[in-house]
Amino acid sequence: SPQIVWLRRDLRLCDHHAFTAAAEAGPVIPVYVLDDETPEDRRMGGASRWWLHHSLAALADDLGRHRSKLVLRRGRASDVLGALVEETGAEAVHATRHYEPWWREAEEELAERIRLCLHDGNYLLPPGTVTTGSGSPYKIYSPFRDAMREAIDGFDPLPEPSLTNPDTWPESDDLADWGLLPTKPDWAGGMVDVWDGTFGTSAAMARFERFLDGVKDYGVDRNLPAEDGTSRMSPHLHHGEVSPRMLWDAMSRYTTDGANTFRNELIWRDYAQNVIQQFPKYAEEPYRDGYDDSFWRNPNRGHLIAEELEAWQRGLTGYPIVDAGMRQLWATGWMHNRVRMIAASFLVKHLLIDWRHGEQWYWDCLVDADYGNNGVNWQWISGTGVDSNMFVRIMAPLSQSEKFDAADYIREWVPELADLSDAEIHDPSDKCRPDDYPAKIIGHKEARERALETYRASKR
Ligand code: FAD
């Protein structure tokens, strides 16, 4: 009898344990359910929905090559799947295990109604499997990374399964009717420029192979926003068009320091999920005590603070590196990692605004918005998380901008400043600052002192 494969953030056929197990058990019905109810406040953001549209279209093409189909349904996943099992007479639903708290609940609920077979495969190793000597999961990245490096002995990703079809196909929605793409205003033009032609497994792997040609320089280039020195695999990994094991395997013959650094970055992704598995609310609530509402300047406390948040969101803070990053994010759905850090630190320390406002904005704007990666990185920058307290380590955006040679990056994203020299562009003086670029929202020294004083006061 037919087997349903329930797809979520695993939109691929290769290295897909649920697809492989289903194909071995019977004819396969691949299903994607657009579910805006189960995640409640964590409904997918606008940029992720845009990506999802293209990723589903690419997967439907791949399935077409196998003479199979992608069935699209909309609604609460456990209800929709429960009904679909009845409708098709399916014997089981196979799915990749997810760790977001709402998916864990949905999996539990569904397992009570039908036969649900969960498979691992979206991470290098299933979260929770690498543990300390005493058997508990790791909280801190470095020992986790070392233990992962020890535990990993290469991977042998699964090939695409050979699929057989059910006698009759259930009805499917039309992807175009889901409204995942913006209509008016169409804000996705910059995203099309950057990402068009890269969706789906084979395009992503081709991009990754090109990245590997220069991976020996990754250790240095990854910090330079003006260079195209990172893999840009994050949206492909988030939506599961590729698995991290496929990337690890593809780079098995690369032994340079750059390749090693890249492997450690992939382990960050596993680390974040390892934290979410232990603390499911991690992206919503500070882990440490002392960082509740009263610590922050929250936008609901006055219109000036709300305006500052908006200036940060729109890239109008008067700090060129921060503004360049926030505008890159808005235009393309992606921001360079170094700049994600600088911009996040600026919101939390210079403006003293609760990291959760920043987390939400990234969630809505990133094509790779990921509950684990986003929450873990925001808490890390803010010093509110499981790591040693970083709040007092305040990044200086202007010197970061110089140190990582961001002049051309700023020229690209803040065109008002394009004519300034390398010496001026990181921190334009009042004399050379063009009229259409704002003055600094707050001075660096003043902001730093305010942040440190707030921290000291919270400890008294
Ligand atoms: P590469 O440098 O090529 O790295 C390869 C892969 O390793 C990435 O695709 C990603 O899967 C993983 N990786 C790299 N750095 C990290 C990291 N610090 N944490 C977790 N995984 C990492 N990444 C997301 O995928 N989704 C998010 O929502 C997200 N939010 C972030 C928020 C903040 C405040 C910060 C500082 C970082 C965030 N990151 C997030 C991590 C990182 O910035 C991106 O993964 C990276 O910039 C993606 O570009 P890339 O694929 O070219 O990275």
C-alpha cells in the first residue's frame, strides 16, 4: 500500500532517509503541507516563503524526472495528513525528524493518529547523540565541535531512491495559488538578481563545487564582506535542498585549513540544533537571568526608541557598515555573517534594544531564517545565552569595518557614500557626509558607556 512522504525543511531526493525507506516499502506519495497554524507566532517569514515557492517548484521538477509528483495541501499538518492517510489508504507517513518545538508537538500528535516513521538526516549527526563523558549533551560550542570531529568518520550520502507511483494520485493545490511570492509591492527584485537559477539540489551542489575551488582561502575570505568568499549554502541547507552530509562528503578530498574551517562552520549548525533540542524555547527567551524587559530600552516604551529600531531595520543608523548590512538583508534576503554579527551587536549594545526584536526582523527578512541558527546566534551576540557572558564585549562597528575592509561593500549597499575615499567611508566626518546620509544615531563612546553602565546597574 502507498507510503506518504511528508516534506518540510528537507526538499530534496538525495540523502533522504524518509524517501528511501518509503520507496522500499511501497508506492510513494510526496506531500508538502503549507501549515501556518501549527507554528503559531513562528509562521515562516516573507523571505522564506519566497524561497519556499522556488524550492518547491525545483523539487516538483526533480520528482517529474522520476515520473512522480509533489502533492501540495494547505492547513494544519496533523489534520491534513490524518485525512490524507484515510483518503489514500496509505500504510504510513515517513518524515525527517525536525526539532523546532512546534514540529516536535505536531509529530507527537500525528503519531497518536497514524503510523508515523521518523528518520534522521537534516544534520551531520542527530542532535543529542554526541554527549560529554558523563552522557549529557554539550552546551558550549568548542567541546561540542571537538567531540563531533572525533565522532565523524566521513559520510556516504544516500542516492536518489527509485520511486513507484500509487494507482491514483490525490488532488493537489496549485503552487501559484499559495501566494508565496509578493505581488504589490513586489519587494523581491533584489532577491531574484542574487538567487535566480540556484534553487534545488543540483543547482545548489553546482554552486558548492564552484565554492570548493577557492575553499583554501575561506579562513580569511569568510570575514571580508566585500568578497564572495563564503558558500551561500545557508538557504539551501535551511530548506533541505542539500544535506550537510552531502556537503561534507563533496569536500572529502579537501584538506586545507580553509576546508577545515568550513567543516567547523557546518558544525555550528549542528551545535545550534543541539541547543534547541535541550532548550526548545531558546529563540524566544533569554537563557540567563537578568535580561528581562526591564534591562532593555524596549520600543513600546516610547516613540523615540521605536524610531531607532526602525532606523536599524531600514539601514539608516549613520553607521555605514551596519546600514550596508541591513540594506543587503532587505534587498537580497541574506547578509554576510561578519555583518550579521556587527549589526546584531549594534542593536543590542549600542541601541540597547532587546535582541528578540532583532531576531524577529532577521526571521522575517532572511531566506535562510532558521529557528536554531538565528536564536542561538542572537543569544550568543547578546551574552544572554549558554556561553560565557559576552554582553560587556562591545563590538566597535567603525573599526570592524576598517579591519575587514568593507569599503567596497559599503559602496555597493549605501550608494550615497559611494564617492567617499577608503579613508572616509567607514566613518564619514560631518564635512564629507552627504546630505542624504544620516548622522550617527548615537556616538560610539556614549553608546558603549551607556551599555556598560546598564550592565553594571543590573548587577547591583
Ligand atoms: P558559510 O560561511 O559558507 O558557512 C557554511 C554553513 O555553515 C552555513 O550555510 C550555515 O549552515 C553554517 N554556519 C555558518 N556559520 C554559522 C553560525 N554562526 N551559526 C550556525 N550555522 C552557521 N544562519 C542561518 O542559516 N540562519 C539564520 O537564521 C541565521 N541567523 C543568524 C543571526 C545572527 C545574529 C548571526 C550572527 C548569524 C546568523 N546565522 C544564521 C549564521 C551565519 O551568519 C549564516 O549561516 C551564514 O552567514 C550563511 O552564509 P553562508 O552559507 O555563505 O555561510
